[in-house]
Amino acid sequence: MTRLSRRDFLKTGAVSSVALLNGCQPLFGKAASKAHVVVVGGGFGGATAAKYIRYFDPNIRVTLIEPKAKYITCPASNWLFAGLATLDQLSVDYQGLKNYGIEVISDTVIQINSKQRSVTLSSQQSISYDRLVLSPGIDFRWDTLHGFNQELSQRFPHAWQAGPQTELLNQQLQAMPDNGTLLICAPPDPYRCPPGPYERASMMAFWLKQHKPRTKIIILDPKRSFSKQALFEAGWKQHYGYGSPNSLIEWVSLADNPLVSLDAERKTLTTEFGDHFRGDVLNIIPPQTAGKIAIDSGLGNSSGWCPIQPMSAESSLLPFIHVIGDAGHYSPIPKSAFAANSEAKVCALAIVNLLNQQAISTPNWLNTCYSLITPEHGISITNGYQVNAENGITAIKSAGGVSQKTDPASLALEAVYTQSAYYNLRSDCFD
Amino acid sequence: MKRWLLMVLSLTSFNSHAELSGENIALNCFNCHNRKPAANSAIPSLNGYSRQRLQQAMLDFKYDKTNATLMPRIAKAYSDSEISAVAAYLSQQ
Ligand SMILES: Cc1cc2nc3c(=O)[nH]c(=O)nc-3n(C[C@H](O)[C@H](O)[C@H](O)COP(=O)(O)OP(=O)(O)OC[C@H]3O[C@@H](n4cnc5c(N)ncnc54)[C@H](O)[C@@H]3O)c2cc1C
């Protein structure tokens, strides 16, 4: 068997494993041993796919294309607002992946030539592939709020891609007047990280409670309800006066009265029925679609996301291209880093099966999203998923759900696990 | 190391879906239970756990016989035979 034990793989990295393998005759045919997989996007999905393809079959050549030398994780980026982390601590580089023999190219893919099975980089270099994995993350729709545009996100940051936007929003938070108001405009479904806006409000409130207790965060929501709502609201009540006139956090559902326009000068948002919300800081998180390269390449449908065949993660629209992570239409699996990791493993295994002319094994997916309400109060939601009879994806009903134990000791434990789970997930993807 | 590539169909499956291989299940454990044991991780690496210990722990989680925050919700996603398969797979790593 060409398969190395996991321990060998982790110890040696794949470069030396190739040498190791030369001793025992490779099981796979010549064509398979030379197969080339190109992975576009070095986020949670792409990094995991690249790593695990090499883990499953070190004879496959893997090239990862990602413009950034350092990737800053969105998970844990909300901790910044509570003063619990710096962007530096949330940064990873690609040395870990290079150690597995993955070639990492610092560039952007500007075109996918699906007929020739090649991608074109911004340097004009062309790279051919046997299979392409696309994990480009999200893009924003800038045209849904009158008076708002991409340029204005420099004043009203989304901070929904971690980096300078996160720092800008944090500076604005800290510079808020003592009785100021911060508006969080939550996006409509489906979007990256369903509990994200509410975790953000919690982390901001934690900081404001200590430094500017007379301020207020108002979440303006196009939805009627949100992820882990009962747990968030119980936590807000306990820590931030939720429900009382002096609450640090207010949640307003605008499901029947959506925001329609922004007056940038007055920092005021107006709804369809003419209600106004003025803020000192506006965190406008726009509606989202699959990353631009996926949409430009014809991989998206009218939903703005990329339909896939669950068994293989292969696009339903174009052959030999697999889409994973936020960009893919994996509903009911939420768009999270944890899910991107799970989707990437299913994809990696399927690609290895396909390149070796083997049957694709039955996949399953798992998602778990932890959120912090304070550094000592953590909550979670989890679900397993499987393929259903219609070749779609279904949540496993007998399992999953939100935190059941809400005594202080359990919540404190979950806060500790939140941090562990973050670092371990990151390590499973990038190290 | 033996690799299970064929779909194993089981008529007695708990969730009435095709039985999953131990490997396919285990892949989703590594996100939290790191394969490279990190110092001071509150969620332990499962390296070195015996098959018996893994299987018993998972069954205890699944049937609510032990006090835990998250694992009972995860373990309920798998049939008893899948739990046996993932325990066997993990113990060989
Ligand atoms: C505030 C916040 C908090 C979050 N917290 C959590 C959490 O606690 N847990 C959790 O599981 N998830 C969390 N998420 C969600 C998580 O960040 C995403 O689901 C995850 O990053 C998706 O991974 P991805 O690979 O699809 O995309 P990304 O991680 O966005 O990676 C995409 C990569 O592709 C690259 N790319 C794009 N286009 C091209 C191109 N044309 N050529 C080359 N490269 C390209 C980009 O540079 C980028 O690095 C959070 C998100 C936010 C915003």
C-alpha cells in the first residue's frame, strides 16, 4: 500500500515520503502518479484540500494559488474587539503546506479555461490541471443599499474578511463617544458565519462595558431570527443588561421593513417605511455571493453560489472543477471554516478516488460553531450531515443542536473549548 | 495500512444511510482532536487511545451516560457500528 501511516505523514511531510515510497512499488498507475491538482484560494477550504490530497495520495502533484503570503483567519477575529487577540496571533503562513510538498504560488487566478483545463494567473502564466479545486470564499453585493458602495466600506467597514477592515472597525469602536451608538447591519441569509454578527456584538459589548458603559450596539437584522438566538439572548441578559433600557445590545428585526438607503454624511440608515437609525459607527456587512473568480467563470447559478454534486464536490455546471467552502452551495450546511474543512476532506478523498479510478466512498460532513459571549461564557451549535436519496445534503436529525448545559461551569468549559477548537482547526488546515 | 474504498451498505444502519467508513468519520474528528498533539490543548489529541477506550467513550457520549458539553451531540450522529469503526480506525493511528 502506498498509504503512509498518519504519523509518518505528519513527521516527515510528503517530500520525504516520496523517497520513502520509491522502495515499495506504487500501487497507482503512471497516469495517476503524475496527476496534477490545482487549488485556488489558500483559506480554510483550499488549505485543507491541498493538504489532505497529499495525505491520501502523495503521488499526486498539488499546486496552491493564493495571493497573500499571510492569511488572517476570520474565526477568532471578533475576539479582537474584546481585546482578546491581535491580528498577528490570527495569522498563518504557508510553510506548513510547503512541508507536505505542495507547491505554493503567490498569485491570483484571473481566468479559468475549463475546456483546456488550465488557469491563467495575473502574471499571465498558464497552469494546467487534471482537477481544479476552487475555494475562493465570498464576494460582496455592493448595490443593495442606496447611497452605499464599495468605496464607502473604508468608512463603514464590513470587517467580514479579516485584516485591515477588522482593525479599522476596532479603531472606530474604541474612538466612539461615551454615549455613542454602533450599528451592526447583519446580512441576509445565506452568508459567511451565521452566528458571526451576534458574536461580534458580544465581544464589542464586553469591551464597551469596561470602557464606555453608556454606549449602545444596535443590530439591524433583515432576518426574523438568528443562529443560537436563545443562547445569545440569555448571555446578553446575564452580562449586558439585554432587555433593559440600559442594555448595551439591542436587536431589531427589520424583516418586514428592510433598510433601503444610507446617508453617508449623516451616518443614517433609512428603512422602507421611513424609520431612521443614526450611528457613530456603522458596521455594514453587505449581502454576499461566491467569490468573484467562481462567478466570472460561470460556476454560480441565480442564487449567487456554486451548485455542486455532494458526493464529489464537483461543480454541477462545469466538469473537473470542484467547489468547496463558502463559495459552494452546500445548504443546509452553514458557511463556516469548520464546514469548509469538512467539505475539503470529502472533496480531497473524492478527487483521489477519481484520479485512481476508484469508487467514491460515502461522504459525511460535520459542522461546529463556537461563539464567545464573554471570555468565560462560550456557546456552541453542531450538526452532522449526510447525502440523501435525492443526492442532496440532509442534516442528521438524531444528533446536533445547540449547547444543552447552561450552568456557569459548562459555559466556562465551552469558552475554553472555543479557544482550543480554533487553534486545533487552524492547525488541521494549515500545519 | 488497509484502506476501505468500497461502500459498505448496511441494512441495520441507525440513520438508514450507507454505513460510513472509520476513516471518513475520523476525518471530522481531527479538526478538534489534533493529530499533532498541541501542548496545553483543552481538547485532547486522541493519539494513543485504545480502541476499547475510544468506543466506550463514544458510546457513553451517545447514550448520555457521561457529563459533557459537546460530544453527546456529535456522537448521536453515528450508529453503534460506525462508532466501532471509527474507534478501530483511530486506535491504529
Ligand atoms: C467575523 C467572522 C467570524 C467567523 N468565525 C468563525 C468561527 O468561529 N468558526 C468557523 O468555523 N467559521 C467562522 N467564520 C467563517 C469562516 O471565516 C469562513 O467560513 C471560511 O473562511 C471559509 O473558508 P473558504 O476557504 O471558503 O474562504 P476564505 O477563508 O475566505 O479563503 C478564500 C481564499 O481565496 C483567495 N482567493 C480568492 N480569489 C482568488 C483568486 N482569484 N485566485 C487566488 N486566490 C483567491 C483569498 O485570498 C482567500 O485567502 C467567521 C467569519 C467571520 C467573518
